[in-house]
Amino acid sequence: MTLFVNGEKVEDSLIQQEVERLRPDYERVFAHEDPAKREAQLLDWSRENVIERVLINQQAQKHTKQIPKAEVETAFKQIKKKHGGDKQLHSEFGTDDEKEIKEHIELHMKVKRMLQGLCKDLPQPGEDAVLEFYEEHKEQFKSAEQVRVAHIVKHINGQTEETTAQNLIKKAQNEFKKGALFETLVAKYSDCPENGGDLGYITRGQMVEEFEDVVFNLGVGEESDVFQTRFGFHIAKLYDRKPPVLRSLEEVRDDIVNELKEQMQRKTIDEFVDRLKSKAKIEEV
């Protein structure tokens, strides 16, 4: 079966390219689905995406003014520079025909201008909408929990074997248990003694998971036992903890306004595409 959209043939390769583009995120989100059902749904969604893209391109070709050749040429040079030369450029566009590449670029510019025109007169989000969004999404406006932590670390690398590193960190731990100051032991034993081993305030996601699993479960003023990460052996000390704090409406107002604008733009474009689909002749023969 061959797909036609308003008489334009749609190559199966375009749908398969869309399948592979969507696949990583799709399979992650729908991992629990039956594989056969999941694959069928992925193919269906990819087909719909391609149909919508073809309709938008057709509309842009018919109703958007020609882009001046100088603008297309400038855009071509910028894209070529971004891709690092001809080889990467040709690979990206699937052709080494510069005329064809420039036609693709011009069409993309037409589509962009058409969609910008659709959205140019959308109203600014009102204060009520901003406040409602803030109240409904307070969790996303909380600052992340922070901890201020220092550590003694013995790396495992070409200079230090695992056994040697472990023995040295245990020696530091024994001295600490006998009353030595943590900061003194940092200077004496750590492979990263700068700032007394103080890493400052960190949030989850900044350090490796094995490190965070330990330090975020310490109490203020508490030191950890020796523990290992992919980098070596550590002893950590927690100096301070800052709980999540809700940012004020004024702090996040611009972010909310931008999000609401994007929502209005997406809705406007979706409604536009729906109108195109309702009038289109889509057939498989």
C-alpha cells in the first residue's frame, strides 16, 4: 500500500525514519505494553506525524511568499558551517545535490514563517491564568534540596591500586575516631585537599549516584563511614542542609508567561493542522 496526501506520494522511508526518531522515548514510556501492540501504535503515530508534516509543507508552499535567494544562501552557509562541512551536510539531508538541499532549507523557512504568522496575534496570558498555573504547579517551582558537604577521597587509578587506596582511607578513618579533626585529615590524606575538601552546596544530580546516596542521608555535622564510588574511596562530612523552598510568583512569573504562550501556540498550530486534515484527501492505494 502506498500513502498519498492530496495526491502527493509519501515514501515509506519517511515513515520509517519517523518510527526510528520516536522509538527511544516511545519504548521508554510504554515499556509495559505488549511489544506487538506497542510497535503497531508507534507505526500509527509515526504515520500521522508524517501526514501532518506533509500537509504543513503543502500549505507553506502554496501560501507563503518566496524566500529571497540571498536569505536562503545565507541560511545554507550557516547550516553547512554548523555541520562541519559537505560530508556531514549531505548526510543530514540525504543528498549531495546543493540545489535540493537549498530547496529543503527554503521550505523549512516558509513553514517557520507561516507558523509564526499564525501565532503573531495571540493575546498575552492574563494575570488569572498566570496565578492559576502557579497554584497548580507549585511543586515544579520548588528549589531542590541542597547539602553542603566535604570529603576525603583516595582515587583508584594508575598510581594507586584499590587495596592501597582502601588502606589509606581506613587509616584516615582510624585517626578521625581517635579525635583528629576532619579538616586536618583532608589535608593529610585526600587526593583533593583544596578548600579543606569542601564541595560547597550540591543538589541531586550533580555528583555520582553512589556519592549522593550517602551524603543526602547524613545529618548535619555527621560523618560517613568509608564508602566506595566509581572514583575511589571516600569519607564524607555534612556541614549544612537547605530544604526545598517554594520560589515566589514574582520569581517565576516570566517562566510561567513563556510556558502559557507556548501552550497557546501549540494549541493554535494543532487546530490549524486539524483543519488541514479535515479538508485533505488522504488515501492508501
